Amino acid sequence: MEQKNEKKGIFYNLAEYLSHRSYDLKNKLKMAGIKKTPIEYIQNVIGKTIILSLFLLVLSVLVFFIVKIDYVWLVPLVFVFPVVSYNYWMLYPEALVEKRKRELDYEILFAGRHILIALRSGLPLFDTFVSASTGYGEVSVEIRKIVDRIIVGVPATQAIREVAQEVPSKYFSRVMLQIANSLSSGSDIGNSLEAVLEQISKEQVVQLKEYSQKLTPTVMFYMLLGIIVPSIGVVLASAFVSVFTAGKTTGYGSATLIPVFLIIVIIPVSYTHLRAHETPEHLVCRLLLE
């Protein structure tokens, strides 16, 4: 069925060949919530790869012209840029899966306790899912999928199991499968759900403690080796070269300084970018440490 609905673009044959080499891409796209077949996604990636590679090549030509570097060094870049660009875009589903996993892990306890309270107050399971299908981010999105499947006639246990298999979060899957198992066996959902939520809460606390123990030395070494040493090193190197080569012509010029300057700028910017995208768990750990 997928093959009939696929859009055959100019890169279809190449995408079909590459899709056979990306064994787990279909599952990654499903986990990431990308509603495309592997061939359709790879066709899109090939187009983006061409655009990004051309942009990098044009930028490289301008840099080589300004710095006066021999254009022969552009030859390997013609092959390197497409490979790097293609692999970069192919990593996007994995990054999206990891992002969804963090969001599901963060919200599952709140949504789980909402479901537990609703069930113990006498609300039916379907109405409980409807009430939890808003307000809890990605968890609510997945619960809404369960509700939609039940509405069209899929048995509740089957709908829960199907959605639980399509998410990257082991915590969400554990909670949903526990509900499905209790529903199938006829046991009390509230007691089993409470036990699972308590276990997940303890596991997340352990993960936070482990992360807090690793965070301080990691940041310290990063700051030392990634920012302080290169910055001070360039200043000292410039001072020594100025002293010992005063009045002399050396090869120490813009061709050397520009790449070093770019590296020093990129590292702090990347660090700031990572800090801006910290998960709530990481933010809590950092605040506790600071």
C-alpha cells in the first residue's frame, strides 16, 4: 500500500537504493512521528543535501578567495560536503526521536497520576483517557491516538498496546502496557498503575542523581579544554610570535588566524545552544549544583 501512495520524484531510484541500506529508518520515522515512507523521506533528504552542499561550496569559494588559499583544496570538499550533508539530514529522525522521548518521560508521571486520580474517583477508563488527552504535551498526543482508535471501534486493550509500541519512551510504554494488562486480566487498574508510577519516579530520581554527579566535572573539562585553553592559547601565541618575529615576514597570517577564530567562536556558541535546549531534568540538576 505504501508503494502505491509514494511520490516518485527525480531522485526516486536513488532513494529506493539508499532505503535498502537504511534498515531501521521506517521504525525511526514512526517513532519520530514523521508521516513519510523511507523512500519519500530519503528523496527529501537528497534534495536538501544538494542545496546545502552547493551553499557550502559557494561559501568555501568566497573564503578561499578572501584568505587566498589555492582552489585545488576545493576538490575534496566537492565530495566531503554531500556525504556530510546527507548524514546530517539522516540523523534528524534520531534527534526527533530523542526529543520526543525526553518530552514523554518528563510528562508521563503527571499524566499517570492524573489517570490514577480519575480512575479512583470512579471515572471510566475511556473518559479518563479523554480528560488526559490535553495538557500533558506529547503524552496527551499519544493518549489522543488511543482515544481516536477506540472511537473507531478498536478494542481498548489493542489500541493501548498499538500506541505503546509506537513511542520511544519506555516509561510511557510501561504505564500503558500495565493498564492494558490490568484491563485484560480484570484486576484493579489503580493499584497496578500506582505501583508502576512509584517505580518510575524512583528510577527518574536515580537518573537525576547520576546526571548531577557527572555534570560538574564534564562542564569543568569542557570549559577548560574547549574555551579557556584555545582563547588564552591564541593570545599567548600571538604575543610570542609578535616578539620573536618583529620586523620579519612569517607565514603566520590571516590564513591561520581565521580558522582558529572560527573554532573559538563556534565552541562557546554550541555550548550556549546546548544550555538553551536543556531538558527540565537537566535544568533541575544544574540549578541544584549551582
